[in-house]
Amino acid sequence: MHITKAKIRNYRSLAHCDITFQDGLNILVGDNEAGKSTLLEAISLALTGSLNGRPIAQELHPFLFSMQATRAYLFALHEGKPALLPSITIELFFSDIPGLAEFRGDNHSEKPAEASGIIYSIGFNDAYKDAYVNYIAKPKDVRSIPVEYYQAVCYSFARKAVLPRHIPLSPVIVDASRITTVTGANRYVTGLIREALPTKEQVQLSVAYRKLRELFLGDDSIQQINEKLAERHGEISEKTLTMTLDPTARGGWEAAVMPSLDDVPITLVGKGEQNTVKIKLALENGSGANVFLIEEPENHLSYPRLHGLINAITKKAGARQLIITTHSSFVLNKLGINNVILFRDGVSIRLNDLSQDTYEYFKKLPGHDTLRLLLSKRSILVEGPSDELIVQKAFHAKHGASPLEKGVDVISVKGLAFKRFLEIAKRLGIKTDVVTDNDGDVAALKAKYADYLAPGPISIRYDTDEAYPTLEPQMLKANNLGTLNGILGTSYGTSEELIAYMTKPANKTDVALKLFDTSETLAFPGYINAAVE
């Protein structure tokens, strides 16, 4: 039993998100602010009706709605146009098995086909219709969505109201990095320990703590203090004031006992060890869950420690569904590229949905190279180290900053691999420039990139002059013989001699480094200038 698909509308940064999952392991990879954490949060909310450990009614606020939906509503309201109050919907499709027959129907966005699942929505409550009319009587005064008039409801695809406890999928969401304060970390870990302990052992711990309280009250010094306080009867209160320990539930052992590792309080050990303990305890408590949602397990961990944690996670998950978000190439490679979902602003693709050649190519690449295109705001693909240095130089000359400072990644790609990267860029709509030589055959170049020559996020940058087929002649064309001789420390009398020197394989990288390091003003070919705009 697992989630096969999630369709989210107007929830936080996910104005429109459709994503499919497989049984077992799913690895979500994407940039910061891509919506990965929001996706896990939305799935947990739909399955539990809770947000941040509290019922949604206590956590509902205007900023749960996407900015697009909020702005559209306010604009229409302020302009005197029909203003439709936005709603949040989270559809979760479940695996089609006999045990989910009561959740099967056509109450979903893909009707008329029947499927199993739930639709969780946060929308306007018609019971407040009159109050809402009064609220918008002065439209210009409305600055946010009136969530006070909203309610959350959950229905099965069979159109029956569903309570969270009746949903057959039970999630565990783990984000150890959210617990940042000392008291918060202690409370979080202690709570996990409490849940992990059998009832009998919880009782034993509670009894032991109560005995400790009694010893405290029986201490001679405490009794002397209480006797002195009793002598001041009437000064502070008509009742006798004494020092004691909180005997209520909130004053139980959980509030006073500090978990320790090798006798060091857990809040004082390394962040990596803290996060590992939190994640493992959360998984231990989730023995009855069938969906694990884990946020960036790599936080503060070295590769060896992360290796151990990943092994523990996969072992504990067993056959249950596991959805992990990560920025780590190590996590990606360790868990398997065939489980990767590339995620960007609600758009997602799986690497094993790509063409077979492209999938096999990325499967063999180091994880860092696999992720670079996805995690950049924009990419420039070049043919080798020399081209990479010159493009970096041109970019800095244009913008006064390195490409990475501006969120642009210059990636050195070889041969047919250009089209592998472009297949991902096209599917995700990532702005990408290809800086390439014409190799003396512009027609062949156009044929090679025929699928990417139309206007769009992908631009193929090259020079049409076949007399200057590669980067080195192009740099000479953009500058002059004297300038390049001066920078390179050479004294060639003809362009042909200098080009022969620059293009010699043993010299190419050294030439590019000298051009990159020079303080002299350099000009760059037009196709490179276009790429770094």
C-alpha cells in the first residue's frame, strides 16, 4: 500500500504540483525553495489533518495559500471584479488494491476514471456567507485571505467524509533540523524516547522520577527552607508557601530528564550525532507507519556517518514507502539514481523516464555532475576546461562577479553528453545556453541540435564563420595578434603560427589559464557574449 500520485493546488509555494511516486524508495532532488519540504508537509497534512504537530484549525493562516492565488483574489476584489475565494486542495492517489475499495471512486480531478485515494481541502465555509459579505463591504481594506471563515475537510474518492484515523496510510515525517533550540531539542528527543519505550518501562521511569521528587522534598535543607517560608504566613498569602516540584503531568520526567550520550547531554554533542539520533528514534517510533517522509538526512554528517544512517533508514523502512529530500550527491548515489525524482517549482520528472541513453549516461556520472544542472538557476554548457575558463572570464567581465555568485553554473560537457543534459533542461524548463564550436561545419551543427534551435529556454550559441572553427581562432578574431602574444608571452609573426600554438593539445589549458588570469582587457566572441548576458 503506497501513494502513487500527489496533486497539490495553492499550498504555499506549490501553486500547481503533480508528482508520481513508486512503491519503496523515492528521492526528491531540487534546489533550495524548490518546494521539496512543502511537498512532504502537504502529504503529511492530508494524511493526518495536522501541521507542526497541531490540528490544522490551530495552524491555519493566510500564508498557507500560494502567493499567486492570494494576489489573484485580492486584485479581483480591489478592482471590483468577481473575486473567487481560493482554496487549497491536496489529492493523494493510493495503490489500487482490494483493501482500499471504500476509497475508490471518481471524486478526483482525473474523473471519470475511478481510483483509490483522498482529497483534502481547505476552503470557504458557507456557514459564514453573511459574515463574509460584511467583511468585504469595503474591499480596499481587505489585505489577506479571511481564513477565519475557512474549514478543512477530507473526502475519499468515493465521496465519503474521512477522518485521519480512518485513512489506511500512516505517515512519519522526520526533519531533525527544525529542532534548533536546546529546550526544543531536549523535548523532541525525550518525546521520541517516551514513544519508543514500552508502556511498562514508561511506568517504571515515571515511578522512579516520583521517588526522586519525594527524596528532594525530604532533604533537610529543603525542609528548613519550607519552615522559614511557613513563618512568613500571611505576608505573601493567607496560605502557606512551600518549595516543591511540579507533581502534574507537565512536570513529569519528560520535563526534567536529560537524554545523554556517553554521559554528555544530547544538546551538547555534535549536531550530526543529534540529527542521527533524532532520525533513528523517529523511525523507531514509526513502526506502525507505512509512509516515511524524511527531510535532508545529510545535515551535519560526514560521508561515513551518513553511510551508516542511510543503511539504517533503508533497513528500517523495509518494504514501506520512503520519500526522501536531499541536496547530497552521496545520498543520490548511495540510494540509487533509478529512484531519483528531479523536482523544480512543482514540476517533476524521473531520471528513468528519460530516454534510455540519457538515463544510462547519468547513471554512470558522479552524483555532483548529475545534480548541477538541476540545482542551478541557469546553466551554460561548454565543451571542455578551456571553454569553461574563457566563459567564466567573459561572465566576470560582463557582470563583475563569477557565474556561481549569480546562480549560473558553467558545466564542462563532452561530446554527445550535451544532448543528455539538454533533455533534462527541456523537460524542466531550465534556462540553458550551449557554447559550442562550429567545427567548420555549421550545417552539421544545426542538424545535431535541431530539436533545440526554436526559441525557448535553451539557446545554442556558436559562430557561423567556418573559417574560425574553434575557440582559439575565435579569440584571435575577437582580439588581435599583438594582444594575445602579449598575454601569452609569445612572439609569433602570423595568426596561423599563433593558432597552431594555441590549439596544440599540450598548450590548450595553459593558454586558457593565461587568458583567464590576465589583467589586460580582453574582447570575446559574439556567441560567448550572448551566452553570458
